[in-house]
Amino acid sequence: MRMPKAKGFKRCDKWIDKYTIINVADIEQDPAFTIEVNKAVLKDAGYIKSISDLVKIL
């Protein structure tokens, strides 16, 4: 990869993984999560926009 000489270097957003962060306390209070938590249930509940999103549960 070449570095520019005078203008500086900008990071490309494609290299950075963007995660959707969901707290366990939010999941416990929501009645939609009774048995298991997966991306389809999170999408139906409105926590993520699409199933291909990256998710971290804290």
C-alpha cells in the first residue's frame, strides 16, 4: 500500500468492523427473548437492521 506524501493518510471505513452493541439487561427485560437469542430474533425485535450486521452482546 502506498502512503501519500503531503496530504496525510485517511483510514478506509472498509477496514474497520462496526458492531452493534446490545446489553444483556436490555435482552432480559424484553419479553421477545424467552428461549434463545439469535440474529433473526434481534432483527424482529428491532435491535439490528439486517441479519448480516455484526453483533456484540455485553
